[in-house]
Amino acid sequence: MFFLKILYKKFKYYFIYFFYILYFYFKKYKKNYKKKNIVNKFKKKYNKSKILNFFLLGPKGSYSNIAYIKYIKNKYKNNVLKLCYNFKEIIIKTENINKSFALLPIENTNSGSIYEIYDLLINSKLYILKEFNMKINHCLLSSKKNNINKIIFLYSHSQPFQQCSNFIKKFSKLNLINTNSTSTAMKIISKINSFSVAAIGSKNGAKLYNLFILRKNINNYNNITKFILLSNKNLITKNFDYKFIILIINFNKNNNKIINIIILFNKNNIIINKLEYRIFKNFKSQEVLYINFKNNFNFIKFKKILDKIKKKSNYIKFIGYYKINKKNFKLL
Ligand SMILES: O=C(O)C(=O)C[C@]1(C(=O)O)C=C[C@@H](O)C=C1
């Protein structure tokens, strides 16, 4: 006891200082702990929220909107429709908002691949989960009971102009005006309300924007658009039971490696479903190969092939896996 007293007298200030620091850190820790707890609680609540956001091209009445009603609206509970102004906005929002999905058109039997989407996908963090094919019947629409020969300006998205090229060719007077979607076109002509303007859009859109259908089915033959559903979560599982896999392979230009990759796929009996080639003129000219192929091997064999591709390329990116089980497709 005596010894402790001497110690206390000698080091009194050190003791006080030591306990003060201890108290200070304890308070700081308590504050941080509370803060962390609140953030964790918020995260838990946010992640538990069952709402699924679906981002797609708007406004109301677009073909993307019709595809959403047909394939998604009643199939997935608690889904919320979020209509966007253009494809880029759809991708950025889906990348950054929790539990969200993007519905995008990717190709059409008449107009071919939609390159704007391919180029956006190459630089995005999204994964393709599923695809849907939808028949598209374009109509010529006007806000008045109109004579086609009076129309001077025809509004629509760039894709329908290509899909209706045979019909448009017959009317040399027509000036084509590009809009972000067919529904934007319908909205514009309903506001202008003139004999000189018309739009290419859907039957449903005509009802929505009070337009007259001047001609039905003006598209070239058998017009089908493929839509894809994407998410910001990599949903790959260990069972590797995917029917199709989609890869993006990046090369430096002018090195003939693309041919080697195709030969490699061929040697391993890989059935390529779709192949797209894009060139990017950034600081280094780069080539990108988009390959959608049938998955007919196990993960070990697939990894060996991947390693070979890796040696021939700058980088590889997985951007999609379609499940075999179509009916019980789960989003999350
Ligand atoms: O403009 C629309 O209504 C869309 O949903 C876009 C889009 C497309 O870009 O392909 C979708 C389906 C049809 O092929 C025409 C237009």
C-alpha cells in the first residue's frame, strides 16, 4: 500500500493523463459504434426491401414499355416501372441503384443489331440474365384523319425507320425526324396536331396519345425485336448450368488474334450463337469481340479454354449467363 502511494504521488499526472486518454478513446469508439449500427440497420432495411426497379425506355407506350407489360409486370412481385429518356440513362441507373434491372432492345430481324446497345454494354457493369422475342407491328399514326400524301414530317425512333424502309421508300416527300423512342414521337405529333406530321408507333401508343391509325403493319416482313434483361449483380453460380454464356474479348488492333480465337472456339466444338465485332478509336485503337455461345462443357474444361483466350487478348469480361430452367427463372 505504502509503495502504491509513493508511486501515485510520483506519477500522479501520468495517471490522470492516461485515464483521460482512455476516456477520450472510449467516447470516440462509442460514437463510431452507434454510427456503424445505424448504417448497418439502414443497409439491412434497404437490402430487405423487396421492391425491384425496372428501368426502360419511355415515355409510356414505347415498345419497351409493351415488352415490360408482357414479360415482367405480372410475373415478378413488387416491381416498379421506371421510364427513362434514353438507353444510357437506363444503364447508368441500373448500375447504381440496388435491386434494379434494365430492359433493352438488342436486335431486330429487319434492322439487325442495335449497335448503340452493344457499345454501351461493353463499358457497363451489367450482366445479361434473359432474353425475350417480341413481334413488333408498326403503324403509321396521325393526330388527324389524314391523307398520307399530306404528311411532310415523319417522327420515330431510328430503328422503326429501318424496320419500315420498304414502306417509307414509296413516299419520297417524307422527311424523317429521329426521336429517342416511338412514344416520344407519338407524344410530339399529338401536341403539334397538324396534317403535315405523322409518327411510326404502336397500336397501344395510338390509344394512349389519341392518334388515328392511318396504316397498320407498315414494317418490312416478319418484324421481331429481341429484348434483354440485365442486372447489376453477377449471379453466376457454381453449378455452371447456363445454356448460353456471353463474353466480351478486347484486343489491340491489327494483330489478327480474332481469327485465332474463332479457330479456338471451333476446335473445341463451341457453338457460337452470336458474334459482334466493334472497333473503338480511343487513345489506342482497340477491337472488341462480343461472343454469345452455347455452354456444352463443365467449368474445368471451360477454364482451360478461357486461359488460352486470355493469352491472346487484353482482357475478357463476362457479361451474361442464361439459365437452362426458363420457367422458374429467379431474379434475385
Ligand atoms: O422506341 C421504342 O418504342 C422502343 O422501345 C425502342 C425500340 C428499339 O430501339 O428497337 C424497341 C423495339 C422496336 O424495335 C422499336 C424501337
